[in-house]
Amino acid sequence: MQAITSKQRAYLRRLANDIDPIFQIGKSGVTPEVTEAISDALEARELIKINVLKNCLYTPKDVCLVLAERTRSNVVQQIGRKIVLYREAKEESHIELP
């Protein structure tokens, strides 16, 4: 996992404004299946948004840190119950960082 600069993080936040959450984390938390699906989505899209539901047993901050560690991705932002993760694709990158 390569660290991203604050300028790159700001750029990714701007891109994330237009995307909708594609995953919801509920009361079952971060299971291996959810982690694998998120990792696959990161490989395909590079930038994803996740929604942590109110019935989740863990705080959004905890979910954010666990997902970033397990998927080897960068946390772009975590505001309220929304998490934005970024990981550069191994095959072909769609997002050019400044």
C-alpha cells in the first residue's frame, strides 16, 4: 500500500462526491466475504464509497481502519457513516493521481 499525499487525497475526495455507496456494512460487521467483495470492487473501480448502517456493532472509524488494513487500500475520507477507499488497480489504472 502506497501512501497518498494530501493533494492526491483532496483530488480523490472531489471524485468521490459523484459516486454512490456500493456496499453497506450492517450488524454482521466486516466478514471475510465482505472484505473479499470490497477488494474485488477496488480492483475494478479503484475508488469506492461504503455506507455503515446504524445497526452495525462497530463504529464507522473502526470499520474504516479494518477495511483499509485488510484490503491494503488508502482511506480517502470517513465522514459520518460514509467511507471512501482508494487502491490503485494492478492491471490498468483508470484514475491518474496529480
